[in-house]
Amino acid sequence: MKLIMAVVQDQDSNRLMNALVENNFRATKLATTGGFLKSGNTTFMIGTEDVRVEKALEVIRESCKSREQLMAPVSPMGGNADSYIPYPVEVSVGGATVFVLPIEQFHQF
């Protein structure tokens, strides 16, 4: 038994949840925040048998594509920010960060 934890961008979360349901995976969906862009993420906790891990990873890979997005950089800390003109910076967003963890025991009450 494995626990798959997948951190995805909010934009991809509904598509991933639908794909997981279509492929008979149960998942718990948690609203999370963090990362470089301090934007909203969704963390999925997916419990599955060892033999289905690769299928789950395939579903995540297909549902969560990375893409380029323009972001305004944060103003510099300290000093005079009056003359600071932020130019948009292109960053890569989306995709998924996935952890696969072994499970010693699983109980459902």
C-alpha cells in the first residue's frame, strides 16, 4: 500500500479530481498555500495498492501540465521603492510535485 501526495496548482485541481474518479482512485483534497509564487495549491492524498501507483502517476502527469505565466516581481525590501518599476517575469507554473510514501497500516472505520 502506498500514499501518494500530489501538490498541484489550483487551476489543475478539478481536472485532476475528475480524472482520478474516472480511473477509480479515491482521493482527499486539501487546500494548501506556499511555494515560490505564494499562490494557492491543492494537495491530493491518494491511497492505492502498489500495483496501481504507476497508473496514478500517469493520471497526475496527464492532468497537470506545466505552462508559462507572466508574474509581476515583488518590490525590493528596504531602500526607496518609489523608482522601482516592476517588469513582468515569465515563470513556469503548473505541473505537480508528487511524493510516494509507504504505508504500514491502513484502517477505514
